[in-house]
Amino acid sequence: MSSSIPDFYHGKIILVFGSTTFPGKVLLEKLLRSCPDIEKIYCPVYPTKKTVTHHLSPVDTFTEIYTTKLFDRVRRINTKFQEKIIPFDINLLISPTAITNTELDSNEEKQLELISWRNLQNTVDLCFYIANNSVDFDEQNLKDMIQTNVMDLKSSLTFLKTCTQLQSIVYLSSIYANIDCPFIDECVYPCPIEPQKLVDALDWMDKEMVELATPKLIGPKPNAFAFSHWLAETVLSEEQKSLPSISIVRVSIIGAAWKDPYPGWVEKSNGPSELFAAVGRGYLRSMKGDSHDILDIVPVDIPVNLLIAASWERSCEERKQHLTLYHCTSSGLNPFHWQEMSNHFIEYSKRVPYEHAFRRPNLSVTSHSLIHDSYVFFSHLIPAYLADIGLRLTGRQARVVNLYKNLHRTLLGLESFMIRGEIQCSYDSLNSLRQLVSETNNFNEFNFDIRALHWPTYIESYLIGTKRYVLNEDMNSLNGAQKHLNNLRNIRWAFNTIILVLLWRIFISKRPTARNLWYFVINFFVAKFVRFFKILSAGNT
């Protein structure tokens, strides 16, 4: 394999499904910046609702994306980089007639002049499919998950089978699709359930019935998210004979960027960032789990670089296998324990504090249910209800209790993902690709070796990135946030003092034995202090 990765992507036309997701946006930025000679990137997306009566078109969606800091480095290289990205309604691939029968504005008509079913069939060289890898399970529903991760994939594969120039497909899956296996090998574990039959069975059920049926349907899988990815991998395995070479990248939890596009780059849609924000602002103070368990989180630029390199390898190799799998996790290569994460995060969050903190940052990870429940009662619920009472008394809307309800629901969904032991899996394909890239390319440009990641530095970048990009806080206002933390500390000390005085009045002052013991302790320490002071004064004389 002689060509480098940038040379390989020269003049290529790429189709990216899931381009508006967190890893999808980072993939676009990386392709445009590191492979600037790409011809076009087509981005099929669903129109999103802006209001009840108005839909945000794909063009409008990307107009907003272009204005973010994400593309600043690309903008310095090429001020007209937007011309390389062609967003369009994904229904053009699924049902082209539905597009032609709808009313379009001038921008959409201009885009559709560049797009047609036949044009895409004859020009697309590479395809990236970024499946739903969000770890936000507040509203997870088996029917919706299967529709998003499975049926939409099947519809897209039907179109991809007709693409005459297509060289490879790279699919971003989840390692949790097979988390019930003791050891995850580089193969597809087929699901015996037919996706269409499952959709038909769920179609007549209401939301409550789906929730009741879900545990029985998903079996040993932790939730509907993992089950839907397992089903999607099965679909890819069954369809591989009718498609060009396929690569599946199984990733664990995707976190903030390590290096690209910026250290700590993250979005609000990224699940762990909301969790870290809750810890940094003092809301989350206890999590249930073993402190020696591993937080298997991977910076977003690691899987993005792996996707780009996998497509390069699959398209250029002489002997093309139909299906290759890569495991992109951290627990087996560079493990990071919850106790370490908690210590580093608390240290850095006091050094770079968040504004409007509810309490001083502190996080306890314990496997004891009684201790955890006690922390939740005394550190979560009681402060929440007291805060809401204070808000009501001042004429403001009570919101803290509802915030904690949402936080606890999110933690329940994340429990089987974020707090667990090492994920046992094979890294043979990953190691081979890493060796190949290092021999033929500038590996630093497309680095996906997580063994070189320094976790304390990364956690600090993650904290700063959450502050800047998720909470939109100014890094120049640290003094005000620090003063606020100091005030919270003083309030805590005053509150603890009041509690001790009350306990003294209720229990100790009314017992003669306890009172005499208290006087003895006080007299003892006072005598020691006076003696020490006299010795010190005599020495100075």
C-alpha cells in the first residue's frame, strides 16, 4: 500500500450518514482539514422541527453548524469549505418521489440541482455510517431504537447496493452490542430475531406495552441501545455479500476530544459531558459502583481517526475481505479507574470551578447500597428540597428537585455502561492497522493509539471543554466562580457548626457524665496550649 491517507482521499466523493451527530461533525472537520483535496461530502439528514409548524431544512441545519468553533481551523485553510459539503434530505435516498412533491425554498432547490439518485449512484466512492452512539437514555424506547439503528440502516443499504463506484463502507457500532459475552472477538454474533418481524410486532403496541415487553425481547443485553446495535451488526453481516468491503468499528463511550479539533472539544449532546457538569457544579455527589471499576471512555478523535484509516485500508488492500471489525476501547489498553477519575476531577474542578455551583464539587463512588442511599438522601434530596423551598419563598420557580429526578434517571441508564470491569475483547485488527498507518503515514495526524493518552491531562481538558463549550462560561471569570465556591464552603461550615450546637443542646448538655467529660477534654487542651505557649515564650527570651 503505497499511497498515504491524504493522497487516497484526493478527489474522492464521500457519503456520510449521521453527519449531525457529535462524532459525525468531528469526522467532517477532520476530513476537510487533513484531506483537503476531497471532492465532495454528501450528508443525508432528516429535517428537524424548529417550531410546531416549521421544519429546519438540512441546509439550515448545516448553516448553524458552520458557525461553531468546530470549523475554525478548517476556515483558516479554506474559507469556502462549505462548498464541499452537500447536505440534503435523507428521504431522497429512501423515497425520491416524496421530495419532488414537496415545496422547497431557494436554497434547497439549489442543493437538489447538485443531487439526484442517479448522480449519487454513479459518483459515491466511500461511505461512513455513524449510527446512534449517544449514551443519553432518558427516553430510550425499543421501537425507536430499532427504527433508528436498524430499519434506517436497511433502507440505506438498499441504496448503497446500487452505487457502482462504491469501494468501502465503514460503520460505527458500539462495543456494548456484545457486552454480555465474556470475551468479544472480532466477529459478528448473529441475532436470531428478524428485524422486520420485530418492528411489525412492536408496531401495534403503545409505549407502556413496549416498556413491559422490552426486558423479555432484549434478553441478556443491558438495554435497548445495545440490543439495536447487535441487530444492526447482524443486518450488515447478512447483507455483506451484496456490498463492497465493510468495516465495523465498535467503540465504547465517546468523550471529549483528546487533540482534534481542540483539546476538550465536546458538545451538549454528548452524555458524559452532562454528567461531568453535574459533578463540577456540585449536584452529583454519589454514584453506585465499585471505585476500582473502570471508566471505559474514548476521546472522540480516536474513533474518528480509526474510521478514516479503516476506509483507507479496506479500499487499498489487494485482497479485500468482506467484513473486518475493530475494537476501540480504553479499558483493555489504557485502563482508567473511577477512583482516579473522581480524585482528578475534584482537584481540577476546584482549580477551574464552574459558575453557579449548587455545592462544592465532591464525588463518592461506593458499592454499598446503604451508604449510597444515605449519600443520596443527605447530599441530594435534602439539599434539593431545601433549595426549592428557598426558591419558592423568593418567588422563583422550584426546579432543583426535578433536576435531581432527571439526574437519577440518567444515572440509572448509564450504570451498566459507565461503571463496570474491564471489557475483554480482541485488538488484532486494530494493532495491524496501527502498524500499517505508522509505516506509511504521519501517525500523529491520524492517531488512534489510546495507550499514549495521559488521563489526568485529559480529565483537565474535559473539564475545561465542558465549561467552555457546553456551559458557555468565560474562562476569564474564574475569580467570581472561586469566590462563590468559598462562600459555599463558609455556608457549609456555618451549617455544620449549627448542627453540632443543636446536638450539644439536645444530647450532651443534659447528661452530667457527658458534660463532665466535655469539661475535662476542654481543660486538658487548654492546659496543653498554655504550657506550650509558656515554653515557647521562655525559649524566645
